[in-house]
Amino acid sequence: MSSPHNPSQNHILAALPTAEFEPLAAHLELVPLALGEILYEPGGQLEHAYFPTTAIVSLHYVTESGASAETAGVGNEGLVGISLFMGGDTTPSSAVVQTSGHAYRLERRLLKQEFNRGGLLHRVLLRYTQALITQMNQTAACNRHHSVEQQLCRWLLLTLDRLPSNELVMTQDLVASMLGVRREGITEAAGNLQRAGLIRYRRGHISVLERPGLEAAVCECYAVVKKELVRLLSDVRYRQTASAIAA
């Protein structure tokens, strides 16, 4: 029986031709990521890059008062730890597991070594970084100018794009922390979406019942983020097309 885990479930790893992937393959370590696990904290030295396959990691900025808000999410389309190859090594943000699952971990020295070779990995990582910056910029604009309900729709759709099902394990408190809003605002927004028949919320589980309805209710920010990722990586060819390309 084949293993349910495969590096090609991560789009960046799947984009590498065999000649570039094989030197990395022996050093990729499959690790489970638990909900709420902290992969790195503000100012801490990053020791590994993480290529999620089934997990989703939330990048947060935490204020001095302890309040936080998500600046971006990373799933099977990308990697956690761009500062390792951008030259910074540390970051003022934190990375927290939003959805439990698995990722492949790579020691920082090896990532830098392969990045500096200047092959396809170099190009794909830089393009992914541009897409991640777009997501961060759009998140900032969305949080400032759009309603909590629109923000919730954006967050739900981006999360769904990284999952194999329409079921999310997520409490309202955690969603509120992600969006940097009061829990009451999430309760009201989720209630509106549930009454409209778009989602069902129960005991920390969110089921998306009508995705087209969410897409109709969301602001333009979701489409901007998704289109930019597709645009930047549209010419990438994957080793395993069926398992690597997002829906």
C-alpha cells in the first residue's frame, strides 16, 4: 500500500524537476503539526523551513499588548520560512498551526544551499514570495475597509482552497484571533452566513454548505490573492499534476 504522504502534495516541491528534487528528498522530514503549535516566535532564529501538505499555518503579528491578527496563511501552495532565503533569518511575526496536519521540514542550511544554486527552486520561491506579499497587502486592506462578514468569507474561501473537504475545525475565538476582531463580531457574521444557508457552525466545526454563495458574498480581496498566485506560477510544470495542482 502506498504512503498517504508525499512531498508532491506540496506545490513548491512538486514543481521541482527530478534533478533538483532528488538532492532534497533525502533531507525532507515528514512532521505532524498540531493545532496551535508554534513553529517560530517573533525575533527567534528559524531553524527549518516547512512545506505544508495537509496542515495550514497562520502567520501572525502580535502587539505588545498581546493582541494578534493574521497577516497571511500558508498551506500546500507554499512554505513557511521565507526569511531563510531572503537573508533575514528572523522575523517580527509568529507562525502558528491553524489546521492540524503534516508538513515536510527542511534544515535551513540545505534550503539556502539549494536556493543559491539558482535553479528552478530559486525562481519558484521568489515568485511564491511575491504572491505571499500580495496576500499580506490584501489582508491589510481587507481588514481596514471591508466588513467582518466579508473578511470571514475571504478567510473561509482561502482556507477551503487548501483543504480536501468543506469541513473546518475552528472555534469562533480562534477565527476572531485570526482576523483581529472581537468574538462578538465573528458570532454575528457567522450567524448571518448560517441563516443564509451558506455555512453550518457547531461545536468548533464549520461546514461550508454553499461555496458559490460565499464567493458571491466575499469582497474582491479573495480573487486578487488567488489570481496573483495563479499568475505567478502559471508556467510551472509539476512532476505529479493530479496531486499537485490546486482546484
